[in-house]
Amino acid sequence: MEISLRRAARMLVEAEKIVITAHIHPDGDSLGSMLALHAPLAACGKKVTLLLDDEVPDVYRFLPGADLIRRPQGEVAADLLVILDASDADRIVGVGEAVKAKTLNIDHHISNTKFADYWYIDSQAAATGEIILDLLHLLKLEISKDMAVNLFTAIATDCGFFRYANTSSSTLRHAADLIDRGAQPHVIAEQLETKPLASIMTLRSVLDSLEIHAGGRIAAVTVDIDTGENGAESTEGYINYPRNIEGVEIAVMFKPVDDSATRVSFRSRRCDVSRLALAFGGGGHARASGCTVNSALAGAKEQILRAAERLLAEAGL
Ligand code: AMP
Ligand code: MN
Ligand code: MN
């Protein structure tokens, strides 16, 4: 059932045992939103647990409270499961199975499948973090510096530090509010930009894999590396290289998972790549989306590139 943000706030007030989760392959928005919502609810004396079906990537370990995030183990009884920044049930499978509770989905993906018992979706919001800030204000909760750092990171990472098409005046007003509460953009940016040497070495092989298709309108890279024991290294930034090439309309990043699965990310300048991701069972936003294709790299490439060319033709680009 679709509900107002006020009603979502009321559900949080009424619940005693709350589990908060977000999508697998976590990013700044999903993690920052989880952590910012956790702190004040826990401070009110509620029993609040942060569960995620994945590891926290090293680059986000600086977020205040990041070490509170756990993987689900066995059944968890709760009054309410809050699902943040996730557009479909496939992205929270383990937690969804473990937690027996009614579900409340707060999200900003245009591709949201409305899978929860209750949902509040604002596809105009640049990040789920914007919605969480509004929610905290509605609840008249104090926003600490740590919460501001989490929410600023959530918002800034989802809009490319206020450069992408989803950046609105409202996005900047939310960010300004968070700076007033102690978030320091230059400190957060430095945390996100400082990488281990291995990540820059990986960049060499990623750039080596660059392919250009459709007369220069599609560029693709492949990240074919072992991303560590738990896959916790973030590979988010690599897609910006094909994305930034002059004349490229659609950028694609392939990440082989195993012999039967390849993860794919899309970025676009003008066309709606959420449609492309949806066609392969994924989702996302008009200019940033992703999916997992059920085939090995070579097969996935062929299917995806063909579909991307079709999308360009349909869009008249
Ligand atoms: P990424 O390329 O992983 O940074 O994802 C870009 C956008 O697409 C983000 O908003 C993701 O939440 C969304 N997205 C990525 N993969 C999927 C998927 N398999 N299903 C639904 N949405 C996805
Ligand atoms: Mn996200
Ligand atoms: Mn998001």
C-alpha cells in the first residue's frame, strides 16, 4: 500500500523492534541511509538492528556506525522491516527471508516494483538519504554530526557530488542543512577518493578492457578481478571512465560473477537505461542502472550490447 512520509514516520514511532536493511552491493546511499535512521531510533530506546545481505565495502567503513551492520543469521522476529534504497525484493533476499515482520520500503528508484507491504517512493529525490532527512525532521529528531556525515555521504554519492542530472535545488538544500549540522564535504570526499594501491592497479586492467561500439556511442569496460575475500572492494568508480568519453551515450561495466552470472552497470547521458536494466531483471534510474545477466561474460556482453544498440535506435540517438 502506498503511504505518505508522515504515515511512514508514524509506523516507525509505533514499532518497538525494527530491522533496517538496504540493497545488496551496497553504496553510499544505502549504507548512509541505514546508519542515519538507526541512530535516533536506537536512542529512543527501540530495539533496532541493521542487517545486510552483503559486506560493507572498505571505502564506506569510515561511515559512523558502519561496524553495526551484520549479515542475517537465522530467523529474526521484529515488528517492522524497513527496506531502504531497494527497488525490488530480489535485492534483499536473505534479509527478507530471515525477518518475519511487515515491510516498509522507502526508496527513490523509478523502477521500484512496489513489492513491500507499505511503500513511500519519491523518484524526484536524488537519494534515499534526502527522504530520510525529511523523515527525521518530521519526527522532530535531533540530527547529530554522525548522522549528518552519513546522510551527506548518501546524497553526495548518489548524485556524483552534485553533478548528475538528479541534482536539484532541493538536493542542495538538503546538503546545506547537513553541512550546518557538521558534515564536512572535503573530509567525506577525501575518504571516498583515497584508494588502496591495488585499486589503481585494477584501474589499469579496467582501462585496458575498454571497448567502443555503435560508432563511439557505446563504451564498455570489464572488471575481471577477484574483489577480495568477500567482494568488499568497491568498483563503483570505474564506470565513470567510459561514461566520460566524448560522444558516448551509454556506458557499460561488466563484472563476471561466475560461469553463469555477470553483473552489469549502465550509465547514460540522455537515454533511459533503467529500461535496459529492467529488461534483464534489474532496475535503477534513467541515467544509472544495473542488472545481473544469467550467463558468462561473453554471452552477457553480446546480449547487453545488442540491447543497448536497440535502445539507442529507439531513442533516435
Ligand atoms: P550500480 O551500477 O550498481 O552503481 O547501480 C546503478 C543504479 O542501479 C543504482 O541505483 C542501483 O540501485 C541500481 N541497480 C543496480 N543493479 C540493480 C539490480 N540488479 N536491480 C535493481 N536495481 C539495480
Ligand atoms: Mn543504492
Ligand atoms: Mn539510492
